[in-house]
Amino acid sequence: MWEMFSYPFIIRALVVGILVSLCSALLGVNLVLKRYSMIGDGLSHVAFSAMAVATVMNWAPLWVAIPVVIAASILLLRLSANSRIKGDSAIALVSTGALAVGVFIISMKSGINTDINNYMFGSVLAISKSDVALSVGLSLAVLALYVVFYNKIFAVTFDEPFARATGIRAGFYNMLIAVLTAVTIVLGMRMIGALLISSLIIFPAMSSMRVFKSFRNVIICSAVISVVCFFTGLMVSYQYSAPTGASVVIINLVVFAVFCAVDWVRANVKHN
């Protein structure tokens, strides 16, 4: 374990991973409660497409992906507001289209190689020093905005019509959640991968909801689960030379199963 922390790339992955895990856990609770959890999947595919274009053009991937994915998150909100295109259909429309564009662009330039695998499944080696600086700054900004607007986000998440009636600009806070999610997806995608990053949003929230019922307790538990699962997954990945993203998701899956078992036992004890 101590040998693991002697490598700079592991330290970079740990710093970025913990911050992204916190952001994902906090936003994931809101997205799951609003039944909009698959937005992470759609936005990750858009991020993959943007990073593919950046790679082909020799641009900085994060600097290209962040504004593109933010724009996509706003577009998804607009499409979901359209009665002709429901939320899940809008996500499927955007995600599959963006994924196809990304694969096509990379394959036309250099063929399917390890670069596309890094984007699809993540790699701790893909995080540079400049990426760490940008990721830390943006992650702290996401956490700060979430804390500052916590009460408004809480109101919009649980009862949007009532929030509108009390004068809260629900549209603005829905957009804020979408934008913060977009930033978090881009920051975590290079390490976790486009196909797995949405699980970082869904699993901690779903696990904590099996045991806790109050919003604040779910938020706290989700954050703890997310960080612990990432740290454990990173250690498993190093120990067995396994992909980091897959390791983190498997640990999250195990924790979810444990929390489901706890919920089942508790329910049976109360029933008896």
C-alpha cells in the first residue's frame, strides 16, 4: 500500500478521484431523486466525442470538453422541457449520436487503438499535472456552489412546483445542477471512463437511500460511500493491475448489495 503512494500518477489520481467522487455523490442524490440519473451517461458520451475531436486536432481535451458538455447539458434540459421529446428519449438521442461521432472521428484519424480505450474505460495514466490543477479548481468550485445553493437545490429537487410558487427560480437551479453535473462528468471521465462514469453518480446515492431516509443523511452517507469506494477501487486496481474505472464500479456494486441486505434485514426485523 505504501509503495503505491510513491508513484506521482497515483497521487494525482487520488486527489482528482476523491474530489470528483464527492461532486458525483452530492449531485447524484439530486439526479436520482429527480429521476434524471442517466444524464451522466448521456453527457459522458458527449464528453467522449469532444475529447475525440480535441485529440485529433491536438487540442487540450479538458478545455474543449468542458464547454461542449455544458452546452449539451443545457440542450438536454431544453429537449426534456419539450413535450414531444421526453427526458429519457432526449438523453438517448444525444448520447448515442455523440458516441457515434466520437468513435467515427478517432477511427478515421488513427484507427481504434489504446487512446479510445482510455477514454471509454478510463486510465489513471491519462491525468497530467495540468489536468490535476484544472480538476482541483473546478471540483472545489462545484462543491462550493452546491453548498451555497444547497437550500434552493433541495427545494427544487423535492417539490419543484412548490418551489416555483415560493419565488425560487427553478429553471435556473435545474440548469445549475445540469452544469455542475457536466463539469463533474468531464473531470471524472478520463479516469473512470465514458462507459462507467455514470455509475459514480448513481451507485452511492442508491446505496445510501436503502438505509437512510432524510436528505441530509443520504447526502453525507453518499459522499462517504463514494470516497471510500474510490479509494478502495484504486487500491484494488493497483494491486491486481486492473482498470481503475471497473474496479471502482465493482466496489460500488458490492457496497450497494451490502446496503440492500441491511435494508432487507431491517425491514424483516420490524415486520416480525
